[in-house]
Amino acid sequence: MKTSLTKLMSAMGCALAFTLLPGVPAQAQTATTVAPAKKAQVVILATGGTIAGAGASAANSATYQAAKVPVDKLLASVPELGNVANVRGEQVFQIASESFTNEHLVKLAKRVAALAKQPDVDGIVVTHGTDTLEETAYFLTLTVHTSKPIVVVGSMRPGTALSADGALNLYNAVATAAAPAAAGKGVLVTMNDEILSGRDVAKTINIRPDAFKSPWGDLGMVVEGQTYWFRAPVKRHTVNSEFDIEQIETLPAVEIVYGSGNASATAYQAYANAGAKALIHAGTGNGSVSGAVVPALRELRAKGIQIIRSSRVTGGGFVIRNAEQPDDQYDWVVAHDLNPQKARILAALALTKTNDAKSIQRIFLEY
Ligand code: DAS
């Protein structure tokens, strides 16, 4: 029997975190009389980054060392976490995320998947550097088969800086990981009070707290420990994904080459010679390819290397198949709305399943 308060809060998309007292008519119970619900059990996996960074002075908001503060100190610095969940921490790595390799991705995802299977774990938070946070969030949403909330979070300023953003970002991440309404929405990212989809989010500014954006908009917001939802992802993720980290040990090499008007084929050929199985072209405009480069890409495709057209233009739109290049004729793939770094993640996973360009194109349209 739902009380009016429960109905109101569930309509707002935030579950009422109380249970009704037995023996007292539901109508007579309000938020002040019902017993507080059991607190969610949230595990925080720390990997490093600015959120674990430290600067020489409070004025150093951009000059600091990342990956210095251990997870226990991180948790101790935000005692309010205990108001929204029962939390415990694990130090998985302590690195700046510009060095987050495929091996780091696989190891982290396996740990997340193992924890998600535990009945005493209700949600998981991953603290992470912001430079490649978007790749990790996408990789987790593609490979971890759970509906439990998984939230990736970082910060743009170290905890030692004036107006540091890490503490509130972490508090928001834990509150979201503890929120029943966050379940089933794929991996999430909480930055700057916003809840973003791990699939769509990208770091769009390199030194401001409002750095993380999705071209398709936020999913919601976190305000004072409460989540508010306004949309949900439509692309395949987590339990609906054909990729499962429990069946993945390594990832094929996929490299990105940045397009320009004066581009040459050298970088593409060098990566292919070094063993790349797919090349992501970060093209100009709608994934366009310089005329000086097309013949080399066609040769590489003929040798079995996948050619995937993404765009250096980010912030909205998507590469349209057969628009700027005859993709059907060349047997190339378009990355749709994925930026080059996200396309690299999906291409690597797709290659664990198939080396057929048409199958890979289906995957790029579904995830
Ligand atoms: N070097 C950056 C990283 O670890 C710092 C940060 O923004 O987190 O991603």
C-alpha cells in the first residue's frame, strides 16, 4: 500500500528510502514515523586520478600530482558518505588515467563484475582520473552483466584546492550508487551534480568542473544526496550486452588516427604494421577522409584490417554511412555518434566476436 508521500517521491523518480512500520496503518505513517530503510552497501574501487590528487597549495587547482591519496583517506575525507550508504573501499590501482591501458580496463571490469555478483553489495563506485574516465565508463557498461548501479566519478581539481569538486562528486556518486532508481540504467557518471550516461559522456573541457557533457543530455541530477531522473538510455548495455567480461581476457589492438587536410597515410600504415586489427579514423566533419589517405585505407582493408570512420567533431550529430565516403563499396564501418576514443573501445570488443565489417556495423548501431 503506497502512502501519498511514497507516491509523490516515486513519481519524482526517487525511491522513498523508508520502510513502513508494521502494525501502524500506512495512511497514518509519514516520512517522520516510518523506520529508515536498511542503508545500501556500496563498494568504492579507487584507481587514482585527480580525485586522489594533491597540490602544493590551495591556489593550485590545475598544478598538482594525480593519484596520491589512498582510498581510505579519500573515504575519511568525506564522512558524510555514511549518511547515504554503508561504504568500504578497495585500492585497485593508483594511476593517472592517461595511462589506463586495456589491461587496466579488463582487470577493473572483472573486479566490478565479481563484486556485483555478491549479495552484500548493492552498488559500486569507481573513482578514476578524468582523462579517460569516459572510456572506462563505456567499457564497463558494455561488459559488466548487472543491473546494480555502477557509478564512475572523478574530479577536475585536487582535494587540496580552493573549491575542490571531488568531495561532492564522490558523495553524489555514492548517493547514486545507493539509489534503487539508478538500477538498470547502465553505467553512470556523476560529475558537477549531473548524472550522465557512461555511454554518451565525454570530457569536453580540460580545466573546469563542468567538463563532462553528453551530446544527448544528462539522465538526471543529484541534489543533497537525492537523485532526480529525466531520461533513460536506449542503447544496449550491461545485462543486455553480448559482451561479457567473464569471457574476455585480452583486447585486440585498435588505434586512432587524427584526420586533417594535410594528412598522410603514414600513421595508419605504421599502426597496421605494428599489429592493429582496426583503425579509428578521427575524420574531419562527417568522418571525412583526405583523398591522399583513401587508397592506403582501402589497401589496409583488403589486408583484413577494419576501417572505422569516426569524427574529430564532437558534441552532437553522428557519422552517416555512405555520406562522405562509399562505405558499402569500401566495406568500411561508421562509428555513428561515438567519438574516436569510445569507438576504439567498442571496436576492440566487437573484434572479440567477429571480423566481419557488416557485423561490426550492426554492433556500432546497437551499442
Ligand atoms: N591526469 C588526469 C587523470 O588522471 C588527472 C585527472 O583529471 O583525473 O585522468
